[in-house]
Amino acid sequence: MVWLDIDNTLYPASTRIAEAMTQRIHAFFVSLGLPDDEAHKLHMHYYKEYGLALRGLTRHHDIGTHHGLEFDKACDQTLPLEQALAADPAVRKLLQDIDRSKARVWALTNAYITHASRVLDILNLRDQIEEIIYCDYSNPTFSCKPEPEFFTEAMKKAGVTDNSRCLFIDDSLPNCRAAKKLGWHHVVWFCEDGRAGAHMHAAPMENPKAAEGVDAVISSLEELRDVWSFIFTDKS
Ligand SMILES: [Mg+2]
């Protein structure tokens, strides 16, 4: 069972989508009545603490039940993805080369389904992903990566009971470590260009070589053909 993160994993961080997202989330915090500097502090704090700014908002602020979807509308849905993203035939080929008799391929994202589907459509990868496990922003108590419940719920939805059958790739080191802690079999940290975290608001810089708690660190998706060689079609 392969679990793929979507944002900054299936497309490169050089698209600067994360930065555009950061600006919109900041504006959303300000729209809730938070002063500029407090909005910034809380946004960064919540992202680091909960893996998703919205998760902190729903936990600590009485923002009402509809705000999750309003957040999605104001932040993710206004991103100029069609201009910023382009399908990469190499990534499509990579996913096509996974032997589907050996592994199912699902997405595991902290985005809402609207954003996740939109990204996969633009990247021309939607048909390569069987199902998308997304954050249900419409539920005020939704869970997200790196919370263990999110991973175990995903397994339940996929009907997988054995942690050691799960492979996972994500550009967020905390998400990778959380999966590994649960006993997922092989966890790959996608550390593009050797940068410790593709997001500008990622965890403090660490030496990528010292990425403890993961099984492999790769800087190009093509390296999956080596680290997960056992799920790729035999080309010999
Ligand atoms: Mg990501």
C-alpha cells in the first residue's frame, strides 16, 4: 500500500505554491480580527504544532462550524494552480510503472478534497491515484497529519490492518516521523534540493543527512525506483 503526499511532493516546491498559500492563510487569520503580527505568530505556531494552520484555528478559536470550508474557499481555492503547475510526464510514468498487483496507490493529504482533486487533475495524475484521503474541513474536529488518528483512519478506509504494509512519502519531516512511529514499513522524506522542508514555514533547518526516524531521504521522485524497487514493474 503506497501513500503519497500531494503538495510539494507530486510537484516541485519551486512552483512557490506554498508561499502563495502562506499569504492567503495570513490574510484569512487577519480577516478573523487578529492583528497582523499576532496572525503571523499564530499561523506559524499552528502550522508547526498541528501540521496545518486551520487545525489550530479550529482547536483554539471559536470560529464556527463553517469556517473550515470558508478557509478552503479563501485560501486553497483562490490559488492560481493552473498557471503555477504543469503536468510532468516523468512523474506520470513513475506512477504508471508501479506494479498495481503489488501495491495500491492512494493519496494522503492535509488539503481538502477540492484542492487535492484540482492539483491531481492539473498534474494529469488523477487516474493514477485510486483514492484520496483528505482533511475534512467541514468537520470542526477533523484530524490531519501528523496526528496518528489521521494515519490510522486512512488505513481503516483502505481496509489495511497491517502497518508494516504501508509505504509513505511526504515533504514534511514531522509527517514522515509520525508514520514511522506508527510502524509504517518504509517512509521516505522528500527533501527537494536537499532543503530541509519545502515550505517556507517548515520546521527549523536540520541536516538532511541526519533525518532520524525515516527510512530514506530523496531529492528526486525518480529515486523511488531504487528505494521502493520491490513495487515497480520488472523492466528486465
Ligand atoms: Mg506536502
